[in-house]
Amino acid sequence: MKDLFLLNRDVTYLNFGSFGACPKEIFDDYIKWQYLLESDPVQFITVDGIDHLKKSAISLAKYINCNYQDLVFVSNPTYAVNLLAKNISLSLNDEVLSTNLEYGALDRTWNYYCKKQGAKYVAQPISLPIASKEQFIEEFWKGFSENTKVVFISQITSTTGLILPVKEICEEAKKRGLITIVDGAHVPGHINLDLSKLKADFYTGACHKWMMTPKGCSFLYAKPEFQHMLEPLIISWGYESDNPSSSKFFDYHQFNGTRDFSAFLTVPKAVEFMNKHDWKSISSRCKSSLLNQAPKLFDLLNVEPLAPLTNEFFGQLCSVEINTNFPEKLKQLLFEKHKIEIPIMLQGHKKYIRISYQAFNEIRDTEYLIYSLKDIASTTRLLTI
Amino acid sequence: MKDLFLLNRDVTYLNFGSFGACPKEIFDDYIKWQYLLESDPVQFITVDGIDHLKKSAISLAKYINCNYQDLVFVSNPTYAVNLLAKNISLSLNDEVLSTNLEYGALDRTWNYYCKKQGAKYVAQPISLPIASKEQFIEEFWKGFSENTKVVFISQITSTTGLILPVKEICEEAKKRGLITIVDGAHVPGHINLDLSKLKADFYTGACHKWMMTPKGCSFLYAKPEFQHMLEPLIISWGYESDNPSSSKFFDYHQFNGTRDFSAFLTVPKAVEFMNKHDWKSISSRCKSSLLNQAPKLFDLLNVEPLAPLTNEFFGQLCSVEINTNFPEKLKQLLFEKHKIEIPIMLQGHKKYIRISYQAFNEIRDTEYLIYSLKDIASTTRLLTI
């Protein structure tokens, strides 16, 4: 399967989660758009590209089940959440309820915008391991107060790689009259995503991770009735436009200066690629394999899984707490000596090693990781097992 | 010369000004970086790419004569000016002094941020044609008041394609204690740029126009003593960083989520390309040729040049007022029937057709444009000459 990708064959690639990887077929499509752009930049950027963008949005909307007019392409979920955090006006003492398992860049984003408005970002502590969905939900809502106005939550957490019950959270949030924002950076192409059922007010996902487009292709979905709240993060021609299109949401957020938006146009090819190779089956196999292999890591590192070891909580990611005082150095040694690409990340004061399983990963990759960790533990002070 | 580029040979390309065009050699370099990224996205985005970015910044800094640490790469000048306008705090009634010749997206940006703070964006009217540098400067400062805090001005205007005396404006602004921001979108690779002599507090330029990199490569320069004023436009890991680099300016503004930053890395190749092909001589020839050819357009459209017809005001762009009530349709017909790519734009209530001269343009391009305009004037109601 690795032949489908452009990845360096010498590296054991166990970090699909951070930035995905683009298969050759999708990459060729990317280059095709870039050539087309350069064959007449004016026609492409101002005329034809807009049609192509529409086709790409329609393809994506079909894939995640929403109306294409409720989507705009953005570079990444960080951009999308900045756009939202800038725009959702909070009063003094208002609260944004979240978890202590969120992505660090977005914790920073919410803290920044909350502080500006005298509001508070509540990163509700979640006990790990999570005992059950019910326990998670109960714990999450302990962070609720009469000041809570917004819920912000990851559908799959980054450092801890856990699937969270965001559908249930969104339903309860609506009963409580809250705005819901779901960070689905790790979701599209990874676990099933149906926006019509999830019913978040705002949702952002990356296509450049598990949908395997080139980097810089992500989306922001906003329910029609919430789109009017959003001013552009970057003001450009679409703001108070002389030639407005039929969608202010599109005009405000889709264009913000000259750039190569070819990555946005690769979604149809990515969907085609996944269909052609029956990627759903591949993904299922990866998930089963991960559930089978992960216990070897728990045993090695002498820890429990972060949640019940089922596909309710685990997809193609599994994070395992690891006992090291030198996470950066350990990661570096794994790469430099053992040629293993795997992240070791902090959440709070704990460190986690996160394994990704993608089409090209095999059981021997886990075994080699275990061998390498043992080697490091026995020859350095970077790791205690 | 057109063989150096990827442009469609069937089109008479007279609009290099809007989005440049990327020569094959530079485009190949772009693709090379993108392949390298996909060979190990984690290594590239988090480790090696940062070194490559530094090398690219050093190359750019040498080209425009500043310290590389005072530059960050941004997608485009619109991004850079949004970043500045968001951050420069204005009090009630403070004024940002500009001209009525600025780029529409940035007029929108300043109006938006000024309005938020109760400040005022003063688009000082400039009489056209400009009689002399001195007359321009005198007229510009008529917009000054005791409330003026910031000067924002294009070094080369977009719709009207005029070189403005920004060095003199910046010098006078400093005497008056104002912050100076120069929009040099059309400058790098077009006319000589020496930031050490220009002495603007902030300067933004596009590399994807006349420096011919792929789209989405631009820069923001900030004087060291002004960098502390700037919070990120997009909050990410670099804000209140756990692992700060030696430069807060870099940490705050260089990274804002996953994207393909290959375009930023093509600057060394673009500089090499320009040196190898003696692009300075080519640019000089284009400028002379434009001064020689433009009068044919003035005669046809029965107007005067917008400033004295010398290289003090004109580079490789020349805008000519055009008498049409249907600028969009006229532009479209020129493209569809005559295969000419040329913009027709509004500034205030006037319409301008703007010709660009690049290496591959020949005298017969102007002649063909004139022939086509005559054809349209005689067969449609789109144009009166």
C-alpha cells in the first residue's frame, strides 16, 4: 500500500495523524491544478477557479452530508476556529465550555479571544481513563454554569486520540441554549461524518489528514442561521462587495487575497481515490488492527488504555501514556536512530506517544516500535519502562 | 521569452500585474518542495521546512536589503495589511491618512478596523493626472490633521499603476511622528526596493507578482522597534509558546496551522532565475518599451497619461482611462473574442485599462490590443473611442 503514497520508504511512518500524507494520484491532481493556474493565472483565479471551487465544495458536502453553500474552504481548522472565536461576541464573565483534552493552538485561540472580552475559557477536566460515554458526558457538563454560552469540543482529540461523544454533547447543548462548535480536524475520512445528524452549529474539519488531500485543505461549516454572525477574519474584496455573489458567507470567507488554492480543488479526486480503493474497508481493517496491537504497547509501557478499547473511542489513532522527562529528545531519537516517525506530546503534565494506523501500516511496525522503545529504555535515560 | 513561462500561448497576456506568472524553472522548484514535503510531512513541516524557510527569508532579505529576522512570509499583502490594521490601536477620531488610489480590498480593511475603533480612514483625493512629485506630496499632506496617526500608502498603485514617492512621504511622516505602512504589492522585482533606504515602519510586498514565485508568497517587514505591537492575526502554537524561538515576531506570525508553505521556499530560486536571465535588463527594456508604446493608447482613447510619462511614475504598468459603461463585459469580450488578458478596473467613478509589459510582451501585443479595441468600438456599444 505504501506504493500509493509518496512517503519515504526508509521511514516507519506511524504519524499519519499530524499531517496525513497525500497519495500519488491525489498529488498528481494537485499539480494538474497548479499547472492550469499558471497557464492563465487571471482566468484561473478570477473565473474558472471559482467554478472548480464550487464543484469541490459540492463533492465535499456530499461526503459529509450538508449543503455545499454552508461550507467554505479554509487552510486549516486553526484558521476556522480563529474565525469563530473572533466573531462570537461574549460578554463579561460569559464562558466557553470545553475539555482539558483540546488542541493546544486552539486553547490559545480561545484564551486569547475570551480574555479580550472578559470572558472565560473553561477547559473542564476529564478523568482519564474515560470509563464510559455516560461518565464522560456527566463530567463534561460539570463545567457548565449559568454563564456558559458556547460549547467547543473536539470530535477526535489530538494528543490523546480519543473519539468523544459530540453528538450527545451537541444535543444537550441545544437544550441548554448554547452555541456549539465542533473541532473535527481528525474526523473526515477517519470516522463517519454526517453533519445533518451531528447538528453542530459550526464544524471544522481537515481534508489534509485522513481524506489525504495536499496540505492546506480544510473546511468551515456553519448552519445557515448562524452564518450572519461571522465577519471575515481577513477583510478583502468580498466584504461590502461591489459584485456580491448569492452568498455573503462565500464572499466573506472564501477569498482573502491571492494564493494558490489548488489544494481546495483536490477534494473530488480524494473522494474518488477513497471510493476506488474501497478505503472504508481499509479504514475498518486499520481500526481492528489497532485494537489488536495496542495492548502490546499498554503492556510495554505498563499503562491502561485511555478509554474502553472499542471503536466507540478509538479509530486509527491510539495514544499511550509514556514515562519520559525528555519527550522531544525521545521523539528525535526514534526518528534519527530507528527511523520511526511518531509523536510524543504533552497534555497537561502527562506525555503521550500516539500511534496512527493507515493503509500501509503493518503489525511489524508496532513490533518494531516496541523493539525500538525497549532499545532506547535499555541504552539511554530518555525512557523508563 | 514566453517559452520560459507556462502561460497559454494562445493568449496575449497583458496582465502580468494582477497575479504575475511563474516561469517553468521556478515552478519546478515549487513542485520539488511539494514532493519533499510529501516524502515525510512531519519532518518537513516541523523540522526541515523551518531551516528552508530561514534560507528563503535570508535570500529575500538580501534582495530587498533588510535583516531577515524582520521579515515573515505571508500569503499576500491583504493578509499583511489585515494583520497591521487589526493591531495598530487607534483612539476615537484618530485618522489613518491614505490616498484615493489604494487597492480596494485594503480600503475595505482600513474602513473596517477604523470603524471598529471610532477612527477614520482618510482617502485623500489626488488630482489626476499628477503634475509632479512635488504636487503629489503637497496634495497628499492636505489630508493631514492633528488626528492623523498613521500613513498608509501604495508604492505602486494597483488600478492606476503609478509609482508614488513613498520615500519622501515616509520621511515627512516621521517628522510628524506618524506610523508608516507601505503597500508594495507590485514592487519587488518590478522597481528597485531597498528597505534600508525607504525606512517605512511596516512594508508588505508580493513575491508572486514581479518576482514570479508561485501564488501565495509575500512578506511583511516590520522595523524591530515596531514588532512588539503585533499580535497574531491567527492565534496558533506560537502565541504564548511552550517552545519559543529566539524571535517572537517569527513565532507569532510565521505559523498559523497546517498548510503547504512551499511557495515561501521558492524565493532563492526566483532570485537565481532573475540573476541568470539578467532580469534587470529585461525589466529596463520593458519599461522603455512601455513609455514608447503607451502614447498609442493615449491617442486611441483620447486621454492624457496619469502622470508625466517617465520612469519616475511608470514601471512595467500603465493605466489608461477608458470610456465604457460596461467594464466587465468589455474585459470579457477582449478575452473571449480576441484572447487578450487585460484588466479594466474602477477607481472612484473612473475606469482604467491597465497594460503590463513583461519579458514576453512585444510591440505587436500593443498593436493587437489597439486593433481589438477599435474592432469592439466599431461593432459593439461597449466602448466609445
